[in-house]
Amino acid sequence: MSKQKRSWPEGSLELAVALQRHLAIGDRDWHAFKSQRPRRGAEQLAAALVLLLRGDDPGAPQSSDARRQAIELVEHGLGWLKAELSDPGCPSHRQAPATKLAAD
């Protein structure tokens, strides 16, 4: 019997990081892509993969912090894909609540 390998395949993390960087919506593209739910979902799923590969031992029976964080990101990504989430808007573009002006 062969010994069970307790690590991710060589090069997996580097490939996942490259994919995550490629899919990430940067500041310059935010307004153009913020409402594209599949794109937002893919961004979250790729980030989850990076967390998992970077911080989890696939042979460990217990859940690690990295595994739990990856699960949260996967669930968040699924929320985008299922159209359960939508863009909350850019904080810098939200209008301040109307205030009453004091009478002089």
C-alpha cells in the first residue's frame, strides 16, 4: 500500500493565486462589474480556493480555520450565483441622510 499523501499537488497554490488575481475585480473595474453576479461569485470561489490551499492540510481530520474561512467564502460565492446577494452600492456614492436646517 502506498502512503497517503498529506499535501496539495505541487503548484496548486500558485495556480489558484494566479486564477484569483485574474478574477479579482479591481478598483478600476468595480463599477463596470459589480452587478455581474456570476463574476462576483467566481471571485469569491477563487479566493476560497486560495485560502484552502494556503492554510489547510487535506489529510487532517479536523476542520482548520482556513477550511472554515474557505467554507464561508464558498457560501458567499453561492449567494452571488443564486442571486441571493446584490451589490450594496459604493459607500462614497451614498447620499447622506437629509438633515433639517436650523432656522436663523
